[in-house]
Amino acid sequence: MNSGNMSINLSFLNGTIFYAYQVCPREAWFYYHRLNPSQEHEFLALGRLVHEGSYSRARKEIMVDNLLKIDLFRDELVAEVKKSSRHKEAARLQLAYYLYYLKNEKGLELPGILLFPKERKTERVELTPELEQKLEKLISEMLPVLESEFPPPPVKSRYCRTCSFQEVCWS
């Protein structure tokens, strides 16, 4: 995989971990170390419901290399569906990561689109050289944190109250 002279092994980094890291590195560390939250957590269940109820005619959930779960393809766009735009920058970077992976691992250069069905919002995402550099920098910062023996310390944020790992962090 080459963009510039950087070579990164992406086989460790799925979309969930990448997205989580943008919101909370500790949460990403839990996912990376296969510590998964209860699937019954109300916000996870709500997310699944939004996901299942939206865009039912489009082709859904394509797995790529057992790493990326692409929500759907829509008019030749790689689409990522989110229940809200609250973590829009994290969602944008997750989608950019998918585009980056598809380009570097599969030779596919595709544009993407973020979909927020409950808010009726969309945002197009193009993989620019600047965005690729930003992703490479992020990935190289993420690796040592994720591969560490211990998780980063908990950092209280306004997102903690809706996090499915809340009890693990603050008990």
C-alpha cells in the first residue's frame, strides 16, 4: 500500500475501531482487544434499528476482507449510514478510511457519501491527497495506542453517558 512513501498494514484496523478512536481512544482500545459491549445496550439497538429501517432498496452491508462493513452502495458511491450527525467528523474520517482502504488494498477509487436519515442530511466525501495524508498520520498515531498492553486512561466527555462501555470505564 503506497501513498507517498508510507507503507501501513491495515489488516488490524476495522471500521468500528477507526470510528471509535476518533471519539474515544479508550473505546477503540476495548474493541481492538475484542472486548465488546453488550449488544443489548439501548444506543446500539437504536443504531441497528435506524440502519435496518433506512434505504431498504439499496444494496446493504458489504463486507470487505472481514474488516470493513460498508453500509451500502448508492449510485456508485460508498455510503455510510449514521443515526445522527453528532460525531460527523469521526463519521467522515471513517468513510474516508473505507475509501482509502478500497483504493490501496483493492485498487478501487470511489467517492463516498455520509447519510444521516433521521436528519435527512447527506455529505459527499472525496479522498483527496490531503485527506490521505491525514489518514496516514492518524493510523500511525493509533497503532501504538491500540497495541499497548493497557488502555488509555478514561477521559470524561459528554459522550460518556451514551457509551456502551460506560460501566467498564467508570466502575
